[in-house]
Amino acid sequence: MRVLLAMVEKDLLRRLRSPLPTILLLLFPLIFSGLIALTFGGAEAKVPKVHLLLDDRDGGLVGRLVGAAFSREEAQTYFEVKTLTAEDRKAGDAALLEREGATAVLRLPASLTDDVLAGRPAHLELVKSPAQSILPDVAEQVTSVLAEVLSSSSRLLRGPLDQMRNTQATPGGGVSDPRVAEIAVQVNGVVTRARPYLLPPVVTLDTLDTATRSGAKGPQGQKGPQPKPAGSSSTPSLFLLFLPGIAVYTLFNLADQMMRDLLIEARLKTLRRQLAGPLTAGRVLAGKALSTAAVATLALLALTAVGAAVAPRGVSLAGYLLLSFALVAAATGYASAVFGVARNERQGATLANLVSLLMAFTGGSFIPLNSLPAALRALSPFSLLYWATQGYQKLVTEQLGLQAVLPNIAILAGAGFLLLALSAPLWQRRLLQGELT
Amino acid sequence: MIRVEALRKKFGDKTAVDGISFAVEAREIYGLLGPNGAGKTTTLSMLSGLLAPDSGRITFDGVDLARDPIGCKRQLGVVPQEVAVYEELSALENVRFWGSLYGLSGKALAAAAGEALARVELTGRARDPVKTYSGGMKRRLNLALGLVHSPRAVLLDEVTVGIDPQARASILDVVRAVADSGTAVIYTTHYLEEAERLCDRIGIVDHGSILAEGTLDALKAQLGEEEVVTLHGRFEADAARAALAGLPGVRVLSAEPGRIAFTAGEAGAAGLLGDIYSRGLAIDRVAIEPPSLNALFLRLTGRELRD
């Protein structure tokens, strides 16, 4: 163990004496995330809101439900809704959009409630602002989800809706308490039975939410978003939104650098000298893997210190520590595998860049997962960066606990140790056959 | 202390080491003398456990290297041809690191590190980064790293390549002192003067084999009192051979365009030169060498050591 510690100390000292490459690498996620935040509105940039003009010509039950949907606390983070008055309507859509600086006008037809209750086709109308680029698309997606919800509800709740329609149509409008209770029980029964299949994807806004809550709808098959704990209602900043993914990518690059050092030591002949000493090839490899883990841990601490300054309070410490340990293991194992198969430094560096970039893109490190084509999204679970990024986003952005990231921890740590185990014989063979000496 | 028996190593079709055997005792410096590519470094690589021999046996104090590589290597110090040090670190940090690999720690490590640096006269610059050192200083540090754990045997592979005469002399003094302290030393070089000055016994190596072995005097005695004559001029090798043919006592050692080397026999060089000139050979320069390692090497291999 003392020998291994000496090897780690030596590698840390070498990094300390030539710190520039490591510092530049560590600055990358901070600069990149900072630039994104600045580009979209300053260091404290908030997620831009969709400014929606609601033209409710229905005025009935369904129209009010739609209006209420946008008024929920969760939706308010992303939507700002103004209901148009009769006076506003006179201006026309284009003028309204320009005057209000709005993203879109959502028009609910006059017969919406009747049509939904009767099971007839109903059409929502969305007029997008040509002056904005991304947000109108967001509005369109949400509206389409809303339409799905209404359609599904109309079909699922056919029985109770018919009863409600009949009740509404009754002259005098009187309805007894037992009748209300009967309809409520029917609605509750349908909703309870259908909840596992339909409610998670349609009732919540997680499709829009993915930039900050992509873990909620990822390929892990986990449950939808959970309510935020009290006191954590702060709007997620863009800096914090991108930092975990890019920090994870950086950490993998740092691990690459460290394992690449084994090939550099082969070139410098210090590796040959170590193997001429009383060391087995396995111990030399273990020493470098430990050094890699140590440097990655220190880098993670530095990035954590920066992240802690902007992150909300109440992040699960146990979850964070275990996820970080698993991430270090994964990055070390990955780097060991990549450089274990590479014939030389240059080949290793090229391969490492290629693989880590691929994993970063498919893992949502640079681009939110919901912005990726479905084909790429299907590859996400094969990316170690996906599990790490999602894990940190769950802990930091969604404020979830250790239990929520246990799958991430298991997969990262498992993959890390498996890759180390698989690459060790490769290294040993190369070291013993004199390929590196 | 070190015993090498019938060591062989092939790389593909090329035989790098072809049945080398020798033994080195404590306090002895054994020189492996030969040109580049003779098989010296391959032999040392096998001795230091970096390469497995195809056949043959290496023992340290009777312990087979193949059976107990870690135990054997713990007694061994290796100083490679290349300056294998960490340039970002200081000399002290380097020495401490390499010492710790051999199990030293605490006060023992500190003392050993200080002693090793003092031995190569680097104490005054011990805390400076190695990248600020001159080539000679790096070479001295390279040597110190192989000595820090006070090994019972040291393998030194061309450790004076590319340094100035003063630094070379300093290194040779250290090597002599190490041997005098009881360590067995194997020293490879292609510098004749070093081998002559430093080594107690010398093995002349070429094409993976030891062609001759013994003390300097014993090796010179193999050559007898014959002078080696080398003619340089404007001639073809065959023409030069023809010109020397039939001269009494002459034995051609090597011939190539513009140069021919031969032993003059009892007649001596002076007695032959007149005959050679009279045979019309266009000679520009004549070199007459007394019996030496180079002359022996030339006689054994047909080429000069520096070739």
C-alpha cells in the first residue's frame, strides 16, 4: 500500500508542478456553462418563459381547466399566461403578439366544453410569434400535449362525462348530492385505473421540463417528477443547468489524461525503470489507476466548490458522495479501457476524444436529451456520461435523495470496475511482453 | 553474485543474444564492451527482469530470477541508458520516490536519499526541479536513482552517453566507489577508454555473443605483440587485398573501399610498408596501433568498435 501511495503522491506532485493542462481542463466546464448562461441572459440567467396569450372563447368547464393548468406552480416556472379580453381580441393576433411581446396565442373554441363532454372532435388553435425562435415551438409542444390530455380524458371518462352533460342539460340545473358523489366516484375509479399508464406522460409537463428534469422521463423508466420540497422554489439557473453535464465530460477527459500518462511514462522510460524494480505489472497499473482516481476526486471537489456556490441548499450529501465515487470509478475504468487498447499516445488520445464526445452528446452533457433525435436518445443508456449527468441533475436540480440516484450509482460503479477488470489483462500483457518498455 | 548461463533471446528471425554466459562477483566491475546493436542492452533487459529469455538462466546469489523475480530485483539497481527521471520533480523527490519503490520509508528513506544525492554531488541542487539541470547533472541523478536503495548488484547501461568528459569522469568515479563498497557491477559501454579504465574484467560482445573475456591484460595478451596497421587511400578492397597477398606474416583483418586493416606479424609495420608502396597501392595515410582492445576487437570481429 505504501508503494501505491508513493506512486499516487508522485503523480499528484507532477500535476502540481505542471498544473496548466489540468487547470485549463477544469476551467472548461465553468467557462462553457458560464458562456451559455451569459448568452441567454446573464450569470443569474433564468430559464426563459413562454409568454402565452390565452383566448378563451369557451368560458366553460374545460376552458377554465386549461387556464388552471397553466396557473399551476410548476407551470408558472415556464409559462406566463395572460387571458385575453374582448377588447384585446379586436387588435388581431399579429398585433397582439407584437404588442405583448408574446410567444403565441392559444385559442380555445367557443364549443370546447360541449365538444369534449360530448366526445366530438374539438380543435385548439395556436398562433405562433414569428419573432421568436425556440419558445413558440415549446408552446406548440405543450399545446399538443394538452390536446392529447383532453382527448384521452374525453375517451376515458366517457361515462361520467355523459352524466355531467345530462346534468348540465337538465332544465333548472338542480343536481342532488348523491348524484354528484356518484359521478365523482366514477371519475376517481377511471383515473385510478388509468394512472399508471396515462397520467405520468400527459398530466405533468415533463416533456417541456426535460432541460431541468430530463431524468424524470429518461429511459430509466422512472416515475414522473416529484414535488419540490418546501423552500426550493428557486428557478433553475442556466449555469447550474449545464454545469453537471459538462463537468462530468471534463472529468472523463481528465481521467483520459491520467491514464494516458502511463503511455507517456513508457516514452520517458520511467515505466521501464519502475518495472525493473520490485513491482509487478499489476501494481504499476493499480498505482496509475489510483492516481487517476485521486486527480479525478480533487477535480470533482474543485468543481463541487464552484457548483455549491450557485446550487440550491439541501442536496443529498450521501447521494452526492456516492454518485461522485461511482463517477470516479467509471471515469477511471473507462480511461483504462480506452488507453489499454490504444497502441500509442496519439491513437489513445484520438480514441478517447471520439468516445467521450460521443458519450457526451448521447448522454445529454451538452444538449438536453429532449432536443436529441429519437435515434440518439435510444443510445443514451449506453453512455456513462448519461448516468452521471442525470444523477447530478436529479440531486442538484430536482433535489431528489439518495434513493433516486441508486441506479445511477450502481451502473457507474459497476461499469467502472468492470472496465478496470477487463482492461487490466490488456495492460499486463503489454507490460509483460515489453511492448511498453 | 550474478551468474548468467547460456542466455538466448530472439526477436522474430533476429537473434539478439546468442548463448551469453558470464559471472560477476561482489566488488567487481564487469564490462560488456561492444558496438551498438551487439546485444548488450538486451542482455541487461533480461538481467533486470524486463525481458524473459528464450532459454538460459540468471541467478542472483544462487536465486533464480525466473523463480523469484521480485526478490531478485529488490537486490538490484538498474541505471538505464536513457535519463529516466521525472523532470517536473526535484532531485530529492525523484530519489525519494524511487527509494520508496524499493520499500524504504521514513528516516531510512530520508537518509538513503541524502546519501545517494551526496554521492553524485547533487546535494546543493537537491530541491531544484530536474528540468533546470544540465545534461551531466541529469545523468548523475539517473545514476543516483539506481543506487538509492544500496543494491547488492547494479546494472549500468551506457550511462555516460552524450555527456562532457568532466561529468563522465565524475560518473566513473562514483561507479568505482560503488564497486569498492561491495557491490557487483555490470557496465555496458562502447567506449574503449571507459572499459579500459574502469572494468576489472571485460567481455567483448558482438552479434549477441561474447567473443572474448578476461582482464584487460589477459585480453591484450591474446593479441600478442602484433601491431595493427590500417591503410587509408584511394583503392578498392579487392585491389588492397591483392597488394598485401604474399607478404610474410600479414593477416588481413578487414577490407573495404579506401581502408584496409591487417596485423604485420613479426616483421612489423615498418618492414612491410616499402613493399606495399611498391605494389602501386594509392595510400594517403597509415595508422599503426599497438596491441589494444580496439585492435583485439578488430581482429575478433573484422570491424572497429566505433562502427
